[in-house]
Amino acid sequence: MLSLEGLRAGYGRVEALKGVSLDVRPGELVTLIGANGAGKTSTLKAISGLLRASGGRILFEGAEIHRLTPREILRRGIAHCPEGRRIFRTDARAIREDLERVCTYFPILAERLRQVAGTLSGGEQQMLAIGRALMARPRLLLLDEPSLGLAPALIETTFRIIREIRQRGVTVLMVEQNAYVALRMADRGYVMETGEIALEGPAGDLIENAHVKRAYLGG
Amino acid sequence: MEEFLQHILNGLILGGTYALLGIGLTLIFGIMNVVNFAHGEFYTLGAYTTFLFLALLETNFFLALLGAVASGILLGAICERLLLRPLLGESIDTTMLVMIGVWIAMQNAELTLWGGVAKSIDHPFPQPPLTLGPLSVAPLRLFVLGAAVLLIAGSHLLIHRTRLGRAMRATFQDRETAALMGVDIHRIHTVTFAFGSGLAAGAGALLGPVFVVYPAMGDPAALKAFVVVILGGLGNFAGATLGGLILGIAEELGAGYISSGYRDAVGFAIIILVLLLRPSGLFARAERVG
Ligand SMILES: Nc1ncnc2c1ncn2[C@@H]1O[C@H](COP(=O)(O)OP(=O)(O)O)[C@@H](O)[C@H]1O
Ligand SMILES: [Mg+2]
């Protein structure tokens, strides 16, 4: 469905991606893990068109997309839920309207969010951000650290919603710091180190991998 | 007291057009991160286009005003497409230098085209002032105020009530996320620059018949626009509107009670005070478009 072939990209003279190759097949939940600064966010930005590729290719359903604008990429069916939620701070009325629209797409959110008045908590903002990405009815959803900054109970809810999204037939590529949880729920995983893919394989194998255990699973 | 009210009315008339200038400049800065030194030239363009329509094409006065706004929109869009779009993502200094170039080029083009002699614009309004109780006002000036209020209200509706306006506000808040939501950032930039330039041209078209038209008339207008933007807070639509009115009134009061020679000094005194005491603008809660 999606494949990156030797993708290179950077910011000015900083090269953030030094030839990244990865694949996501239809229906899969694939996770991309790695330390801070490894290039995970940059990978997602390159896929959604926010970061220009300086080399390599990105193919979505067989067609090259790395020269398209973010809008065109969204139209093809890839939605990107950015790191840090990036909710538009605006007046409470507008947020409530957005919430209601999100809920029509994703009823599970309704239960959570009917309670909301005015300002949103971190968890609610994350639901809103995911729901907002779903409003484009994407076939591929890119999630950047959905559990970042959430309380443990909310992390669980968030992951439950992601599993549901996947069950509804949306393919998911998810970046996570929380490597253990991410690998437990994913089909396959990629481990990224300083702009390159260091390891890849079925998620179950990566959990057992000695290097992954030492570097990302705390023992 | 009557004299004071008269100054306030005159200040509102002047301030309405300052607000138009300021709204355009603040939107361009807020959404595009471009310091538009050529803003005053679009004001001049509006005044000369009005003159062109009336004196050379001999059209109706109101049609000439529409033509002036259209000329600002058109040249603004061309300017954005040809000069600013290729520089998207470059530093603010780069685009600022380019806009200084546009300023010089446009002003000299006007000088070449129209010559240095000031021109006056005819208008269909009767000369004798209307008296409203203790106040008196020339019908033309009353029309200028009404037209400015209409343009400001229209701009407000565009920004707060339309999909396009929502996309503009989203781009101002977070360009990357707006792009991820499917907002066409290029289009928003073209629209913003064309819109801001159209408002500046409208202000020039309205004040052209009140004063006279000459190639360098945009320079003081651009200065006023910058004062208004600093007063109102960068990217703040309501702030620019209020800032424009405040500047207009302050200038009239300064000219009336101190000396007419101090008119422009009042604006600079205000800007210095604001920068010292409230550098993010008089109305800053958060900097925002809207
Ligand atoms: N906007 C930016 N400007 C310059 N360098 C950046 C920018 N964003 C990220 N980088 C650099 O690119 C590299 C990869 O960053 P990122 O993709 O955010 O990593 P991750 O998401 O894995 O933490 C880092 O070295 C980071 O410093
Ligand atoms: Mg990241």
C-alpha cells in the first residue's frame, strides 16, 4: 500500500533521513519506534508532504506521491495526526462544533466527549486530533506519538480507539515512544536509529530481540 | 464640547481608512509572515486607478472605486504569485527586502506613468457641508466613512463566517497542521495578499478625492498602516480596526488642540509609548488573526 524506497530528507543542511525504506501493507498496523531525534516524525512528515524528499521515492498504491502537496496527499487517502496534537486554539463554541462532527464519524468518541465543556484535557485533545484526522476518511492513518503526555488510563483508551480504527479497515502507521505497548498491538515494526532503519520484523519477534529489549524496553 | 465632537467625527472618518490599511497589512504579516513594505504603493495604486477611470475613461465615480479595489486585488495576486511564492519558507528578511524592491519599483513606475504633479479627483458629491446638530461634515467625507465601515464589516464576515476565512485563521495559527487538514496554503497566501492589497487600494481610492493624488502619497500611508498594526497587535484583525480608529482620532485631537503641524507626530508618539509599555499591542490577549 505504502512504500518508502531509500528516502532522504532534511532541514537545511541537517539530514534527518538518510535512506529510509519501509513498507506498509493494506490492513496492517505497523509501528515505527526509536529514540528521540531518530527521524520518526520526519518520516511521517515526508509521507504527508510537509517535508520535501531530497532523494528516494514514496509510493502510495503504486503511484509516486513524494512530489505532491499535503492537500493532494490527503485527497489520495493518507491522513497525518501530528505529534503534540496541534489542536487549533480557538473559541469554545468552535471546538464543540468540531467535536460534534468528529463524533458523527466515530461514535466511540461521543461517549467520551459529551462530558466536555469548554476547555479540553490532554486526553480529549488527543481524541479530537485523531478524530479530526479521521474526518478525511483516510485509508492510511499516520499517528505520531498518540500517547505522548497522557495519563496511563487515557493512554489505554487511546490505544483501544486505535485498535478499533484498525478493525474498521483503516491501515495504520504509528510512531510511538512507548515501544512495548506499540509492539504488542502492531503486526510489524521498524526500529529507527539516526535517520536509518536499524531493524525490522514481525512485532512479536522485535519484542524478543535482545537489542530492542536493551535499548527500548528497559532491560 | 462641540469642537471636541467635531474632532472625534473627523478622526473616525480618517481612522476608518487607516483601519482598512492596517487590516490588510496585519493579515499579510500574520498569515504570510511577510513585512509588506510595498503596502503603501497599493494605496497609491488605488488612488491613481480611480483617477484613470474618471479622468481618462470617464466612468461613473462608484465604478471607478470598484475598479480601484479590483486593481489592488489583481496586482496583489500577481505580486504574490510571481515574487512571494517562490520564496515560501525563506527567512522574513528575504521577503522584506523583496517587498522594499517592489515599493521602489512601483513608486517609480507611478512617477514615470503619471508625472510628479499632484492630481485631484472629481467626485459627484455636493460641496456644501451637511450639518448634523452641532457637527458639520462634507458629504464626500461621510461617504468615505460609510464605505470604510462597509469594507471593514465585509472583511470581518469573510474572516469569521466563511470557510475561506476559517482556513486563513487556521493557517495563521499553525501552518503545518492547516496543510495536513487539506488547506491549500498557496491559495491562502494568494488570497491574503490580494485581499490586503485590495483593501489598501480601496483606502487610496476613498482618500484620493479627499486629498490629492501624487506618486509618493503611499509613504505616509504605509507608516500609518505600520502604526495601526503595532497598536492593534500583529495579526489581530479587531486590533487593527480599533487601532485605526484610535490613530485617526488621536491625530485629529493632536492637530486640533496642539497644532496641525503635530498631526503626524501624534502617531509616532503613540507608537513609541505602545512599544515601551505594551509591545504586543494594546489589545493583545493572544496574537491572532481574528
Ligand atoms: N524543524 C526542524 N529543523 C531542523 N532540524 C530538525 C527539525 N525537526 C527535526 N529536526 C532534526 O531532525 C532529526 C530528526 O528529528 P525527528 O524526525 O523529529 O525525530 P523523532 O521524531 O524520531 O524524535 C533530529 O536531529 C532533529 O534535531
Ligand atoms: Mg517525533
